[in-house]
Amino acid sequence: FNIMIDFQNVSYTHLKGRGVTNLSFSIDEGEFVFLIGPTGSGKTTLMRLIYFDLLCDSGKINVGNFNSDRIKKSKIPLARRDIGMVFQDYHLLNDRNVFHNVALPLHVIGCDASEISYRVEDALELVGFEGKRSHYPHELSGGEKQRVTLARAIVKEPKLILADEPTGNLDSKSGEEILKFFDELHKAGNTLIIVTHEESIAKRAQRRV
């Protein structure tokens, strides 16, 4: 296996303190990993460092072919092309309907209209979201918003999927369905990192923690 993510003595401190300190680990291509810790322990910071949303204060991060030491700002969108991010609070745009929210990453990477149309339909079908493509975020339940967020994360067919507390706002049935979906993505060859503060979820999934 190739190493997908490699952290070497990485530290990052936010302006108001806290972050991560001297962190070293690696994750292989095709692994399914859970990241567990209480609120405020640096889980989201770690995800943002992988996504190059933050650049570390010290140490080195490799994600695929990209390196935190050498990456230029202009190359960050290219690094993110292979990363699908499922945000904790959805990050859906309220002035766009479901279809246009999911289509957003495809516009960013320059897909043409016909390709956008079928890829969005495919992604929504994959996450089991039928029939509300023209609805706006305020018209959706928490479980529906999470499915739309998932569809947006997978629509560009990334190799690496990062999910920050993906079951945090869901009832147990919806949460189970989302976790089953992650299993399917893993079987299809994707690398997954799931952040959660619920140890029981990781124990049930029997994955590396």
C-alpha cells in the first residue's frame, strides 16, 4: 500500500490557543480510520490540516503527492481535488437548491454542464436522496442535509474522504445508514477518516482508531 497521509512532528496553535502538538502518524491508501477524542481535543484542526485549510506551524504533512512545506496557495484547490470533505455543520449554501449545492465542487474543477448534470444525479442516488433536488437547505431535515453533504463530498469521485462528526446531528437510524454508506465507499477503494466523539460507533465498526 502507498501512504496516503503522513504527519511528521506536526504542531498547529490557533490564535486563542489549543490545536495539535507534535503529532506523527500515517494512514495508508485504502484504510478506514476513526479519529476519536472529546470536544476541543484537536480533531477538527487535524482534518483542516489534511485539507490544507490550515498550514502547520512546524513539522511536515504529506497528503498524496502534496507537501505542506512546498504547497503554494494556488495549488491548494488541486490538492483538494482528490479529497471529499463532510463538514460537521453541513456548510450548505442557503441560496442554492440541493442540485446546485452538490454541483458546486464540479464547477470549481471546470466540468461541463452535461457532465455536472449526470454526476450530481449519480451522487444523490448513491446516498439515497431521491426527489428533492429543487429543495433548499432550510426545507430539509438533519438527515437529509447530511445526505446532501455526503453527495457533495463524493460527486468529484475523490480518493480520500474526511467526515467530521457525520452522525453527530442524526438519530440512531439515520446514523447507522450513513455508516453503512461509508462502508460501501471503503469497499469501492476509498480512504476514509471519520471523526467522532462517540467511541461506541468506532467499536461497532471494528476499524483502526
